[in-house]
Amino acid sequence: MSKSQAGRFTRRSMLQFGAAAAASIPLGGSFAGRARAAAPTNVKFTLPWIPNGSSYWPLIGNEIGVFSKHNINLNVARGFGSVAAAQAVSSGQFDFGMVFAGGNFLAAARKLPLVVIATVYYDAIMGICLRADSPIKTPKDLEGKKLGTVPTSAESPYWPAFAKSAGVDISKISLVQVDSKVVERALIDKQVDAITAVGTSSIPLIAAMGEAPRFMPWSRYGVELYAGQIVTRPETVEKNPELCQKVVDTVLECYAHTLREPESSLQLFAKALPEVGLTKAGMQSARIAQGLTQLVTRRPEAVDHALGWSDPAKIPGMIDLVMEFGAPKDAVRPDPAALITNRFVGNVKLSAQEWDKVKENTATFAAYLGDG
């Protein structure tokens, strides 16, 4: 899906989709039976950005019967970045949302009322994106080269952390500020030698241009942040834990369906948002983003525990990373125990055989990260 195509997805279209999904729920049985049945709980839910292969799964909940199972209707809206999405949830504009961990930690450091109730996948896949024919093989090879970056992008603040960890001398690199609309094209056209990027965004776009990018994940050098997380306000956890449980189970079951049935799930995505399936490149982009996301879900947190589980031992280090490189000077370090809970996680699991199938299905996408 190109950025121009993605731009046509509006908040209104997302809310209209949610309403249409609710209207399409079958109403079987007698009138008296329907009258006795509790009406579905309507929940306002925001994504971090325009729905793509790494975030679309709440949109298919009605089609796969998860909404009716939990008697819930998620009215899903597009987001405008993780920080904005976190602010929208903390202010009450949305009941729940999916926000990248960096945005959540930063919001909490700004004293916004927010609590993470599940982590969906475990690596934001921040890193260095390269052309297939690039002579850059190691981080030190970046020295003497032009590195493009979008200053307002999610990964850009953490570039110095990667350089420090990987032993790269920043003074020997020419940092070029690039507009977000053309940063991938700048790499392909050799205006820069490499770019900082989030893999689920840039890799699909470059592949859609007919190129085969290489990617250098920063997580291999200790610069690691969790990715998509389900969030709400502390007062919601306190006053309505039943709703929190229902939302966590609903969203994670939608995601589990995509892990078990990746190709048919993409077809449901294209049905929900026809723009995705209008072109071969659109579907290819969605498929790559989904594959990369699923690749970084098959981690000990989910495999050994359950989908959505967050590792308490990893959170303090991630918060420290955000405080040092992403937060303003007056930010206050949030308490990890107050920020993240596993209370609502544990109901959605994959079997060992299903995880093996996920590994098989994502092998092609592992090659983009140098794991092939």
C-alpha cells in the first residue's frame, strides 16, 4: 500500500466501518429472545496510525465471530502517531487503543494517565534500512556515509543510542533530514546511503517499489522497545475490569486468528478496506508488514506464557531508554509496576504446533532482517 493510497483512510471511514460491522451482526432467534439478550458493548478504539498489515486485525473481529462471542463492538479509528494515540486514550477521547511502547512510555513520563494491559508484539523493528546492493554490512560501515532520517519519526530519537551501543562515531556520519513522504525514495534513488526506519513501514514500501531492501535491527545492539500495546486509563482498570478483560480477549483473539490464518485474514482486511486490495503492490505491502509483525511475535513472552504477556524484567530498561533519548528534560520516570500489568493476559494461547506453523509462515520475511 503506497503512502498516497494509505492517506485516503480517514477516521470517518474507520468509524463507519465499525458501525457497519455492528449492523451486520446476525440477529437470529425470537424477538423475545433478542430483547432479553444484552446489547453489545460499544468501545471506541484507536490504532496508532493508518491500518496496515501490522495493525489491521481488530477490523476483522466481526467477520470471524469474535465480536459476537464477547458481545462487544469495537468502533476502530485510525491514529495519527503513537504519541497522539496515547494522548487520545489518556484524555478519554477513546476507551482503549493500540499504541507503540515508546509512545506509551513517553506519555507516562509526561504524567498522562495510561496503563498498558497487553503487549501484542515484541520489537518495534527500529533500525537502518539499506539497498540490497549497499556495501554497508556492519554498523561501523556507516561512517563516512550519508544517513537519511525523518526527525519526527518514531525511531529517529534512538539513533544516537544505537550508534553508542554499536560503536559508531556519529561525527563521521553526514545526517540528512528527509521528509517522511520521500525518505524511502531518497534511499532507492541513492540520495542517501542508508535511512533510519521502522521496518514494518519502510520495508513494505521499498519492496512495493520493486526493490529488495536489507535491514539492520537496532534490537540486536540492545536498543529494544516493545511494539504494539493495548492501553486504557487507570480508572477503567479500577472501575471496569470486566470490560478490560473483554477488550484484551477480543483484540488478542483477532490477532491469534491472523497468526493461524495469515492469508485469509489479509483477504478479510482487503474486504474491510477495499483500497488495500486495489493493486498488487497494496496487498504485497500488507503481506510483508503482517509477516514482519508476526515474526517478532514469536518470542518467549508469547510462546512460553500467552499472547499479550509483557516481561516485567525488560520494562525498566526500555523506560530508561525512552527517558534518556526520547523524553523531554522535565519528564518524570514512570513506575513500571504501575504502567504495565499482565492481569488480563492468559486466555489466548497458541499451541506448539501452531507456533511452528507461524515460524514456517514467517521464514520469508525473516530474510529482510538478515535471518534468512
